[in-house]
Amino acid sequence: MIDREVADGIHHENIFVCGFSQGGPLTLASVLLYLKMLGRGAIFNGWVPFSSLVVQRISPEARKTPFLWSHGVADRTVLFEDGQAGPPFLQSAGVNCELKAYPDLGHSISQDELQYLESWIRSRLKASRRTISFPVADS
């Protein structure tokens, strides 16, 4: 999907990949195993599905893609403790990752999270005037 967007003229640094729950691991794999830096990656109530061996496969350019990791502390589907492993995993790979915890949030996305995501993405867009794309994976 990312290659298709790039082929359609979208600059790779203007592609943002976001995933909720099972979409979190897909976001990690999509961003970390892509050979170039993307705009940003965001994970909501996700987890790290692979071992530290994948770190060796992350290109120097992909390591430049910043991440937002957002998780509800009250999540009983993907436990907060499981989600907390994500940011240290990324940081150990040299990837910038911000963790946002939402104390009363279960396995869902809140309006507060979406508003923060919007401002987080907008902060990246200030540096760019190019067309933006938000690829969505079919589930």
C-alpha cells in the first residue's frame, strides 16, 4: 500500500500509518520494515508481535520515523502492561517513541486520543506543504 501511494506521487515522508489493537503490530511491521522514513506511525492499544531480532532488519532511514504509542490503562483485551513494552522496544532500536497513557480508557479510542493524534500529525505537517495520504488497511 505504501509503495502504491508513493507511485501515485505521495512523498514517503507524508505517509502516516496508524493502527488500533491488531492494527498496532501491522503498523509496526509496515513502518519499521519499509526502507525509507515515513511521516509518522501511531499505535493505539497495540503490542509488539516480534522479537528483538527484527531490529537488525530496520533500515537507518526507517529508524527516523517517529511513533506515538497510546494505550488505555483500563484495557482488558490488550493489557496496558503488554502495550508498555512497545516504546522501550522502539527506543532500543533507535526509534523515537512517545507514550500516552489514558487511565480510564478500555479497549477503544477516545476523543482525547484522536485530538492528540491530530495535533501530533499537524506538528509534522507544519514542515511540509505536500499532499498527505492516510493509507487504510482492510481488516
